Amino acid sequence: MFNREYIMTPGPTPVPERIIKAITSKEALLPAYGKIYGEDLELVKKLVDADGKAIIIGGGATVGLEATLASLIDFKDKVLALSAGFFGDALYKMVKYYSNNVYVLRAEAGKTVSVSEIKKFLNEHPDTKFVTLTHCETTTGALFNLEEISEVVREISDAKIIVDCVSTVGAVPISLRKGHADAVVFGVQKVLNMPPGLAVIVLGNNALEVLETRQCESYYLNLKMWLNFWEERGYLPSTPPVNLLHGLKEAINIIFEEGLENVFKRHKKVSEVIRAYLKELGLRLVIENDNIASPTITAFYLPKGVSDKLFIEHLWSKFRVFLAKTYGDLEGKAIRIGHMGSSATMDYVYITLIAITSTLKNLNLVPSLRHIPVEYFTF
């Protein structure tokens, strides 16, 4: 029996001791938040290479997405929503609350919407005002290429790009300065290894121009109001979770201490190892194309007749390794390994892969495992 727990889900992720100490420190329990809030704003902008403005709101990433859509999109604006699965569809449904002129391009499970499809749509709809997408579809592990998408959008239209980056910020290069997006939204319970409770929105200059012309019909979700309160009064319209603001500073500093490029490489390496090993086990990956495989999540199909519930419970009871089921069209057919932040390390990965192998054997699904080169597990 293992006496250590290995949480390998797509979030919430394990919270490192440094972050726990920051959240529970005496300073974090004080009501004053002006200094730490201002410091966090600069850190999150640095994380996504932005020269615009940031807003941090109490609530999950869904609150941030709602606030961004409510603040930027007019009811008559034409919006193209890109979806690669369950969470992409959820964002599409959310957009429909704020525009009555929404179109969707869907990819089948295991794929992303192609650039050619996007190009065709924009050529046929040059009046498109916004393009929305979920950067990483966490039900499948499919990763949209923001650089390619943004190039096509900028070439054909003036549409602004709104991206749900919940499962990618801190693990995948994202740059607002380079035009990859005009607005990005993320939570803190994924790669940043924080407890849930903060929504982070970063707006580039193009999005800020739109914000100035919009009349948002909301109070809490009104990003213009949040910016005005902070810039004109030095406080916020609603008290944020002050302790989490202290944790956020520590979380981002941990990333910068390692070096952002090093963090990107670590996640990519971990993803490559997991994908290679699962293939050697004879398991079929949901994302077969390496070019669109997320470095933070890997989903694989279970052998026929195997229950996802049974497989996950066996991993947990025997090895204290916790994986996640998936949703939408893949529910019951596949399970997911989350490898992000503090769980994107070789010790976590090594134990996880041994546990999966042993579980397959224990369930009489003996894998045809060939030799795995030791260099797979070294940097």
C-alpha cells in the first residue's frame, strides 16, 4: 500500500507547502489588499506577456468568462465559437446568453477545428466581431494552436479573440503582445496549484478599446467598473479573497523562480513520456496527433468492457493515484491524466504509469509492454 497520495487530475491540483503558508500567513489574514492586488496584476500580465490591463475577481474561472463576455460582447455582435468538446460547447452556450448572432465550428473528439475551416468561415462572414475558444479542451487533451488561429483571424477580419486558458496558463506559451489573443481568462487551481476561488482576466489593448465603448448590463460582471474602481479609487467594488491574493503571488513566483521556459519544457517532456508509455501499453490515446496534444492533460480510451469508475477506484485504493473520468461523448469510454504544475514531475509520472500498468494486470488486461528506455524518465 502506498502511503503518499498522487493527485493526477486536471484540477484542482495539489497545493505546495509554500502556497499554503502564504495563504495562511498573518499578513494574508489582514483585510488590506491594495498592495498585494497591485503586485498580482503585474505578475499575471507577465505570465501571459501582456501590456494591457488585468482584473482579478473572487470566483472561479467561469465567473471570469462570464464577466469577459458580458463586458465585451453586444447582443447583436456576430461571434464565432470554436469547440473541440464538452468545455468548448459550454463556452459556446455561455456566449449565446450575450449574443443572438453566434455560430459554432465543432471538431470531432480527438481533434481541433482546422485553420482552413476558420478561414472559410471568416471569408464568408467578414463582419465577425469575436472568436471564442477553449485553448485546451480538458475532456480530450486537445490543444488549439493560438499562433496559427490568431494569424488567420488578423489576416481576414477585425475580430477580437477571447480565450479560455484555464488549463494552459503557466504551462503553454501565450502572448497577448504577439496577438495570440485579445482577452484571456483563467483560474488558479490548475497549473498554478492554488485552491479554487480566483478568476483572472487579462485584456489586451484591442479588448480595452471595445470595453470603453460597451455598456455592460451587470454589476459584479462589469469589468469596466472593476478597472475604474481600482484605478480611480484604489479599491475594488467587492472585497476579494485576500488570502488567495497572497497565495497567487507565491504561486507565480514559484514559476518564475524555475524559469517560465523551463516550466514549459518540463510540461512538454512529461506529456511526451506519458504518451509514449501509454502507447507501449497498447492503450489508444484520445489525441493521436502529437501536434495538438496538450502538455497538461492526456486522455486515453479504456479497454472494452472496463468501467471508468472501477479503473479509477482500483488506482486509488491500491496505489493512491487519482485520475479523472471525462465528460460529453467520451464519458465512460476514457479517463484523463492531469499533469500540470506540481504534478508535472517525473516522480508523479513514474508512480502513475506503474499504477496504470499494475491495474491493467490486476484486471486481467495484461499489456504487451515492451522495453521503455530509461531516458524517457530523465530530463
